[in-house]
Amino acid sequence: MATVRALNIYEPERSSPQGDVDASIILLDFEGEKFVQIDTYGSKDRKFVGKRSQSLRLSKEAFEQLMKLGTAHFAQGQ
């Protein structure tokens, strides 16, 4: 796992639908610095169902950037 401190917008050449997975949010505090961590648990077809698959830990700055970009994205076309 790594800590994300900044995000870059990437325009993919192509995109395809993805399956749904379970996820959890963990609110962390290390030595006075706060983080938001998102853990995913893979698909129901996975060999070890319920085992953590991926983790993404966001710093305060990265989380605020994600909120700003996401809010603008979902507001488009309304």
C-alpha cells in the first residue's frame, strides 16, 4: 500500500465496465496526520472471498482534491 498525496487527471484511451465489489473506509491518524483509507475486497468469484484486495490511503490534500474533482465531474450536464 502507498499513500497518495496528489492526484493527476488521466484521460484513458478506452474504458470498459467493471464489476461491483465490497469496500470499507478507514479513518486513520498517524502522528497527528489524518488519512482516509479505502479497502476493497474483490469480487464474489474470487478464490478467497472477503479477503482484502486493494488499499488506497489518501492524505488530507489528496482527499480534498478528490472531493473537488468528483464534485465538478458529477455536476457536469445537470
